[in-house]
Amino acid sequence: MKILLTTLNAKYIHSNLALKYLYTAASEVKDCLRIQEFSINQDDDLIYTELLRWESDVLCFSCYIWNIERILYLAETIKKARPKTLILLGGPEVSFRGEEILAQNPSIDLVLCGEAEETFPKLLRVIFAEAGEEHLFTETFSSNTITDFEKALGYYGVDGLVFRNEGSIVKNTAAEQPDFCKIPFPYQQLPCETDKIVYYESSRGCPYGCTYCLSSLDRGVRALPVERVKQDVRYFLYKGIRQVKFLDRTFNYDAERAYEIFRYLMEIDNKTVNFHFEICGELMDERSLELLEKARPGLFQFEIGVQSTNPETLEAIKRKGNFDKLSSVVRRIREKRNIHLHLDLIAGLPFEDVEVFHRSFNQVYSLRPDALQLGFLKLLPGTPIAQNAGEHGYVCRSRAPYELISNRYLQAKDLLRLKMIEKVFDLYYNRGGFEKTLEAFTEEIFGDAFSFYEEFADFYYKNGFQDRSQSKENQYRILRQYSSSFEKENPEAAETLYAFLEQDLKETMNPDAVKKFVKQGWALA
């Protein structure tokens, strides 16, 4: 019996924690298991070839919004090549629509919904038995020999499973959540890839119920003991991991627990590792802030989901927010400049038209985070906001990632304009290198950050610069070309902008690149 656990990650540097959990949960048959991960940037033919080469009896895909369309296509193709291969899907993208997935995709045999560390081994027991290979199963699982009753139940005995039976689709009772504290640390049985981000959970669930998030369906937090977390992170340092990303939805939901883990990570810091956390800014207490002021620059990076500063919007999505408190915390952390801060906004939330989003953007921009992500609402299957889409007139794309097209507050053309802003904002603000010039534009010339990026985006697209990837050098040239539009009305401002651009260029690029740039000049290459 050959069982392949696989997925398509968003980037090469990403890895999939879910597959590692499943491998560990079924490690007693590890001789039958293999993990093979790909990225969405790889060619379909390459992935198809690699998936077929192992001649799997069971092919298990971990599904997310960024890979589901590719996975369904690959599954269909593989089924044509190997009709007897059993194809199983799991993960958040299929857990809330298993029946729909089977109805629309004849190549898919099984969908396993929810957290599967307990249900996946049970399913394997059934598969072994149905294949007539229970002798392999019982030899390995000596204490868990499958009974005649379990044989008779077959797929019906596996909670959380959606399957086909005599032309019908059957959905079993939802599986109970496993005891998170009893789930083994997966990395001791599998290699830690030092060239990738290592993902880790110290807790599951979220104390909040934001209507756009799948975590709203899993209220409450299940956390590992602090001593267990300490033991796990020590192992990462032992293995020489460079970045560990905590997947906890709100890491600092418990201020005392967060403090102790922060303190410990500072204590064992090897001067090379980086830890990423998603935190709630409003929950950060004075004791933790004082501690974090002493952290080595680069040890921590924080992601804070602001999403909106509009009280009516926050109330509608059931998200608690106190922007004054959050601002105070962000400014406090920014003072030391030792922690990379990434803030998030979401366009398309209830009661937020262009004017309101404009205000939210400017308020968050004023905090000067290291990165500000302008995201667009996705109506994820199973979330309350998707189930009640009619309440706010939501229209979204029919395929993953189900991104918003329009609602009562934003027309399609409004969202298109915000997407144009997001493009230039990411290139010029988030990727860095234009700090002084952007400061001059947003503070001195426009006095309104959103208005500047809106006008610059219009210039960028009207000139067709979005049609191909632009080098960093050309990004400077494009911004200078835009700056030249101020020469007639305000020549002094234009000269100031040129001076700032040259200064940003020299401070960002290496001396040889600057010499080459000067030799070529400001004309687009």
C-alpha cells in the first residue's frame, strides 16, 4: 500500500504543517507513507509526472484557496491515468463543502472534513481492510486491530468523512476536535527544511468571531502548555531554522502566556532565528511592551490585523477594535525599530465605501508600519459573511479565492481602482527604497496619503507600466517621470522630489548599481 500526502504551496519557501501532522498521526504505517510538496509556480506537467511516478494507491491533497483549482484539475488528470488510485481531499477549502466537491468532481473519492489527526488513521484502517491488506495493518497497529464490526461499518465508521456509496453521496457525522495537547510534535519525525519557513502552532482556535474568517466557526482557544512550547522551539534552534512562523490566530490572547514565551525566546536567542506572530495590538500590555523593547532587532516580527478603523464596520463583522489603543501600541513598538511590523486592511467590508476606506487607509498609514497589506474581502465557503452574502449585496468570483466583485458600498469600478492603488503601493511602499520621496509626496505635497497613491496609480496604469515587470531602477525612473508633472505649477517641489529620489536611490542600491544608473540616466531602460 502506497499513500502519498501532497499539496501545492503558494511559494517554494512555504511548507505544509497539516501534512506533517497527518504523517505523524499515522506514523505506525510510515513505511507506506510519503510526503511530497510542490508550489503553485511549478508546471502542471511536472507535478502530474511526479505524482504518477510513485504509483500511489491513495493520493491525499491538502486544499486551500490558492491551490484548489489546480488540485481539482490534477486529480481529474491522475484519475484518468490511474483509475484505481483513491483520491482524498482535506483542508479548509473543502471541509465546509465536501458534498458539493464530490457532486461536481467525479474524480474525487473522499473528503475528510475538519482536523484529521484522529480521523485520518481511522480512515486508513478502513482502506487497508477494503484492499484486503489488513494483515499489514494489524501487524503494524498491533494494539489497534480492526474488528469485524469496524469492517462492517467501513467508511460509515469514520466521522467527518464524505464519500460515495451506490450512486449517492454520504456525509458522516462531524468529527470531534482532537485533544491538541496530545498531538505529537511533528518535526522530530520529519526533516526541518532550513531553506524554508517552518510553521508551528502553539494554539488552535481564536477568542474572536470575525464573520469573514473560518476561525469564527471554531470559538475558543486550545493551547499547548508553555513548557511544551519551549521544548518545541528549542528543537528548531537545535536544527538551525532561520524563521519560525507561529500560526496561532491571536498569539497574545493570554497576555501572561505570551509574555513568558516572548521572554523565553529572547533568553535562548541564537542571533540568527526570527519568530513571526499574529497578534492583537489592543491586547498588548505594558509588561510585554517593556520586555519587547529589549529584544534583538530581527528576533520578532508581528502581524496585526486592523482590517478597518470604522466602528460600524467592526461591529458588523463582530470584530472588537480600539484603534486608539492599537495606535498607541504600534507607535510604542515602532519607537525602538527592533520589531518588523506588518499591518493589514481589508477592502470590501460592510458599511465601508471608498470614502470610509480612504479614511481607514490614512489612519493606518499614519502609523508608518514596515508593511501595510491592502487585502480584498474573500467570501470563504462556510464563513458567516458568505452565508449571509445577500445582507450587504455581496457579489464575488465563483472560483477560489472567491474575491469580492462588488457590494452595496463599492461598485466593481471602485474595487478595480483600489486594486490599482494596491499594486503601486506594494511596489513603492512595502518593498521599500523610496522613503524620503514618499514622505514628501504624502506629507508636503498632497497632505493625504491615499490621494497621492490614488493619483500615482492612475498615472502608472495610464502609461502602461503595469503591463510588464519593472526593474527597481525603472521604478525610480517612473516616479521621477511622475514627479516632473509638478515642474510647471510648482518647480521648487519638483526639484525637492528629484533630490529625494536621488538620495533614496543612493541609500538603497549598491555603489556599482548607482554608477551604472547615473551613466544610463533617468530615461526608462
